[in-house]
Amino acid sequence: MLRTRVITALVAASVASAAIFLLPLHWAAVFFGVLATLGAYEWAGLLGISSVINRLLAASIVVALMAVTWFVQPWLTYALVAGILAWLVATAVVIAYPSGAWFIGAPWRAGLLGVAILWAAWSALVLVHGEPGGNGAYWVFWVLFLVACADIGAYFAGRRFGKLKLAPLVSPGKTWEGVAGGALAALVICGGILLGLGYSALWLLYVLLLVGISVVGDLFESVLKRERGVKDSGNLLPGHGGILDRIDAALAVLPLFAVLFLR
């Protein structure tokens, strides 16, 4: 299982890195849009929509939003605001679970959250990648690398030292030791990169903040899956499950990172 996860992760990382660094902005936006569309398709499944046609129709809402936003650039900012508000709601659902699950019990509410979250993540990637200074691709890679470092650090630290349950009613396998291990990995590697390049030590605080948000993203998807009674959002990625299972933490991190970056 671990071998399959590693191979899938390496292939996915290679494809994503090539898209980030080799594609011009408009094609990178298409690549990110495909991922968002697949995520929307899986999200519809987590809402109990079983029909392929209906799931495609649900995903088309996100496609339409991305298309309009590409041509109406101010909507990129609106998307970030919508995404951050959606994640505030999602955070409240996670903290209050299981009593907080009533909010996502209605498919239309959980669906609106999904639309806002996916739209905001795509918009954040477009905004950062298209940064006028020409370094946008490096920053996109950095923030996704941060999410990966936190995930890998949490996995191994949790397996080795994990005792204190983080959210046993949401995801019994996650521990505070895992969170600490993920934060340490992100601080040392991603924070160290920025310090080495001469950036302010304030970025270390940002790293911790982003890691914390990534945990919320992971837990919120766990809530959706638990309420639906499924283990994975899909089966597209061997060893990982679906697209959402791989990008859930990044979906939470990207809107906030874009705001910090654009400051």
C-alpha cells in the first residue's frame, strides 16, 4: 500500500510540477481547472448524487464560474473572499462535529460550500501563478510543496509517536503528534527555503498558519466522507483514493496563501 501511494504521489507531483513550470498561464489555468472540475464531480458524489449526468451538471457550475472569472478578472478577488468565508464555515462544522454536521446535512448547503471552495482554490492558483514579477510559478510550487511536506511529516510522525487523538470523532487516525511533525517538516524545509532566500522570519508564522489551515481542510473532507459513509472521495488515484483525497488540504491553504502573498 505504501509503495503504491509513493509511486502515485511521485507521478502526480511530476505532472503537476511540469504543468506549473512549463505551461503558460492560460494553459496552467486549464490544468488547474481540470483538477477543480474532477474535484467538483467527486464532491457531488459526497452529497449523495449518484447519477453521472447529475454529477457532471453539478461540476459544470464550477466550470462556468472559472470560465467567467478568467474573462472578468475582478471575480478572482471575489472568489478568494467567498473561499475564505466558506472555510470559516467549514472550520465551525469541524469544531462542532458531530452536532455541527446539521449544516452540511442539506446537500444544497454543502454544495454551495464546495463550489466556493473549489472556485477560490482555482482563482488563488491563477492569481499567484500570474504574479507580474515572474516568480508566480515558484510560489505555486512552494505552497503545494508546503502542503506535501506537512502531509508527509504528519504521516510519519503520527505513525511513530502518535498517541493524543486530534479529532477522534472525525478522523480517529490523526494525532496531535502528527500535526506537530507536519508543522516541523514544513517549518524546516519550506520556511528554511524562504529564510535562505532572504525573506522575513514572519514567513515562519505564515507557514504555521498555513499548516493549521491544511489540517482543517483534511478534517472537513473527513467529515463529508463520514456523513456519506465512504472511505474515499473516488478511486482515480491508486493508493490515495480520489482527487479530493489528495488536494483537500491544498484547497484550504490556497485562498489564504493568495491573500498573504498578494499583500
